[in-house]
Amino acid sequence: MQNTSDTYKRIISGPYQTETRIAIGESGVLTDEYGDTIMFGGDAILIDTGGPDDGFDESMLISAETSQKVFQDGPQIGCAIAQEVDISMRKPVSDIPYMARLALYARVKNQEEVSEWLPQGVFYSDTDYSTKDNRVQTITIHGFDAMLFAEQDYPSSTMAWPARDVDILHEIAEFMGIGVDPDTIAMMDKGYTFPYPAGYSCREVIGYLGGAYGGCFVISENGDLRLIKLNGIPPETNLLVDEDGDVIIFGMDGNEVSILV
């Protein structure tokens, strides 16, 4: 659940519009604490140096569709759930390289005020293709979130084993090149210990940690590992809704990206 400003809450209490942007990174590569490039499947992970103010606005975007993140087919415990995105937009001047970072943002506005930008997910480009219609060239980009980086074997570890659950999670997050959601650390308060997970992937271990707390792990809107407990799922009313209570989405033709508030 995202924290929102008083301005945001004031705007959505009346008539408003939703504005979206996507920041596409191609200015650097993800590195570890020693400055070495982090690789995934033999490719460097590209990151951006800007935010929504430097991103592509709705004059370039056509649609953005994300897969449902949690509990799509009923309650799931002990899983590490990945999310994917499909973005359609006018083709930018520069090419979008493989594994480029794709950061979605949204904000609300009315005739007097504009809210802060809210992150709506971080993804990494996988495939793309271009089309040309009525002299307008468009590009469709498919991407996945950082959970797919956890498909690799658990790394060599310098920790003392058995190790605490939060320490294991931090080690995996560092290996993946991402952070851990602060609320997740607060929820993991039991201090469970586990033996060294030889022969298991990071994603399997993440799932076991989630199962120990009666939930699953996802990648948050900010791109961090987040624990979702089965008894702590926010109700749908925590999604941005209109005056009739319907969830607001951006995109076209049923392509859905909802906004958490």
C-alpha cells in the first residue's frame, strides 16, 4: 500500500484526471557493491538515471497492461509471484535495448492541483516489435519484474548457517540487485532460522520465507521485495476508484494498470 499526500487525497475527492508516464533507462548498468556489473543470463541490466519528469508522457504512450500480481487463481502461500508488462507507444528516436529498466508512474490532477507521481511498477524489457500504421510507427515492449532474477541458484554465502529469515532475504535481494520493502522487515518478526539452501534457487527460497509467514512475495511498485500476508491483503477499496466505486485504470481497449492509494 502506497502513502499518498493530502493533495492527492483532496484531488480524488472530486472530479479529476489520471496522468501516466514511463521512464525507460539506457544510461547505465546495475552493479554490485564492488562496482562489478550484475549479469542475468549473460546480459547486463540497464538502469535509468531519471524519474517520471524525464519519462515519456501520454503523447507517446498508447497503452500499458500488467499481469495481475497476487492471488489471481485463489489464495497462494509460499510463492514468489512475478509480474509482466506490455507497453504500446510511439517509437522513440533511440532504440530500447534488451534488459532496459521500465518504470511506470501515475498521478492525478484537476483544474487547480496536481498530485505527486506514484510508482506503478518496475520492469525490464524482454522483447519488442514495431509496426507502422498511417505513417505513425509504434513499438510494443514486453517486460518482466525483478522476480525473474531470482531464478538463479542461491549464491555462495559468507553468513553463518542456520541463518535468520531477514538476513537470508537481504542476501537474496542484494544478489538480485534490488531492495527489500521496509514494511516487510517489520512483518518478519519471528526470527525463523533456516539451513543453507543448497540446490535451491533464490526464488524457491523466497517462496519458503513467504510461506513461513502465511503469505507470498511479490515485487513492489518501487521494485523491492515485498511480503504479502494472506490475512493482510488490502481491500480493493485501496485501489484508486471513481465516484461510483469502480477501479480506475489507464490504457486502452481493456489494458489495465490500477493505482494503489
